[in-house]
Amino acid sequence: MNRQTKRLMARQQAQTEASRPAPNRRAASQKNLPESRRVTPRGYLKEVGEELSKVNWPTRKVVVNYSTVVFVTLTLLIALIFGLNFVFSKAVLFLFG
């Protein structure tokens, strides 16, 4: 084995060691925790409500603006597809009809 091959192998080994994932700290910390109890439906709904209260909901004005952009874009794309379909159908009928 020559010097160049040894260097290449050392470089590859260094890259594989660098690309190995870090140990999962979460799994290690969960091993020490006692087994959690089941959550009741009422507790679950309470937690869901708490999480939903943290959400940054858009205002009515923002929703209306986004909806308008979507409907205008949709209308333009429908018109474009209709126009292309009409032109191509007329062209096909002219050529082969």
C-alpha cells in the first residue's frame, strides 16, 4: 500500500467519524424518568387548549388578503388553461379536421 492510498484511507476514516450522528441526549435523559401515566381525555383537551392559545393566529385582514391573492391567481390560471386548450383544439381541428 503506497502513501497516497494511506492518506486517502485516513481522510475517508476522518470523514466517516465526523459524519456520525451525535449521541441522542433525549433518549439518555428519558431513561432516568419514571414511566409516565396515561393522560385522560379531559387532560388532553386541556393541553390542546393551552397549545392553541400559544398559536399566533392571523388577523381577519391578513386572511382576506391571502384569500384574495389565491382566488385571483386561481382565476388567472383557469383562464390561461382554458385559452391554451381552446387554441390547441382549434389548431388540431384545422390540421387534422
